[in-house]
Amino acid sequence: MAVNSLLNICADCVANSAVFYLREIHSLPSGIKDKLVQIMSSRGTISDGNISELLHPGLQTLDLQCCQVSDLALGRICCPRLKTIFLNNSPGITSEGVLSLASSCPNLQNVDLGDCVGVADEAVQALARRCKHLEVLSLSGCPAVGDVGLQALAENCSLLHTLLLSGTRITDAGIIGLLKGLCRNNLCELQVARCPVLTDETVRAVFKNCPKLKCFVFNDCPHITGKCSSTSLPAKPKFHHSMPIVMLIDETKETFETGFFHILFL
């Protein structure tokens, strides 16, 4: 316990003055680097200038959502074992940086790019084609992401089970194409709120093609009418679980329940 406490104190001191010790940090053991990364990421002090000294090839999780980083930082990440990265709300991140990340980190499984407004379809294509183990992808608040990115996910990502697309420019055609792809039988959560051109066709396609779906969020989509009741949904939905599906839309304050769905009208 005493040794561990001393290590934490030393790591905290180094993290506070990391700018003066970058050369020394570069040669530290991976376990100590992990401690520094944890401290500095929580404080938002990982930057373009120090990230290459802090990381090591065995790193598996990296949280940069509080840090001021850009494409330059992503180009300096060389962690082939990295599985999870959080980059949400990073205005300095664009598709160019994500292309570099996908090339150097092919084992990514969980990627959060929420509210990275500079990220477009090219980034999604790169992740889909180079990170074949992708399971969770958040693109919410990325207004330049559309159907081209969805097509790449459909063609390459068989393990994808959670996809957050709220606030993007996807269409019914993109969703229908996605649900004809490799991930259709694994998809558990799909969020498409605030997508202005989606219609009831998306709702029908989701219920028809996603047997494991547990959460479907589509509030604030003005062309989804709320008329997808039990009479317009498939007569025998292909669901293989007993948990209710939660669907969120915004037409009324009522609750509609069937034997298969729990639909919340907010």
C-alpha cells in the first residue's frame, strides 16, 4: 500500500511538470506511462506536443475527450493494441486525423467521435475498412457523415453492435443499406435522433432487419410521423430476446405497448 501510494504521488508530480520531463517520460516503463496517461487525460493536459512521449505500443484505452488535441496528435498515436479511444467534442479532429488513427491502430473496437464536426464519410470509411473488429462507433453530432460512411460499415463491420448517428445527414437509403450489411444480426443499439430527412421507412427497416435490437432512438426526426403502430410494423418481428425495445419519438405523450415492443412517445 505504501509503495503504491508513493508511486501515485510521484506520478502526480511528474504529470504536473510533464513539459519539463518529456525526454525522461519517453523511456519510462509502460505501467508508469499508463498512470501518467490516466492522470493527464483526466486533467486535459495531453496535447499534440507531448502525446508521442506518453504513449506506448501496448496501450489499450485512451481518453482524449477533455484534451485539446488535433489531427497532429492522432498522427502520433502508434498503438497497435489500442481498443478504445474517446475523442468526442474535439474540434481540432478531422477526417485526415482519423485516417492516420485507423492505419496505426487496426484493433480498435470502441471509437467515440461524437461532436467532432470536422469528421466526414472518409473517416468512417477508413475505420470500417481498417478496423475490422469495430463494435461501438459514435458519430453523433458529426453533420458531414452520411450514407457513404454507412455503406462502408455495412460492407466491413460484422461485429458492430452499437451505432450512434444522431445529428448526421444520413437518409433512409443509407439506413436500409446498412441493415442489408454484415452487422444487421448483431446490432443492439441504434440512435438516429435529429436526422432531418429520415422517414417511417427507416423505422420499418429497423424492425424488419435487426433481431437483437434493444434500443432504437429517433426523436426529433420531423418526417418520422409516429404512425408506425402495430398495424404498419412487420406482423412477426424477428426478435430473439425477451427484453423490450425502447423507441423514442416526439409526437405525443402517450405510451404504446405490444407483446414485442415498448414504445415511448415523448
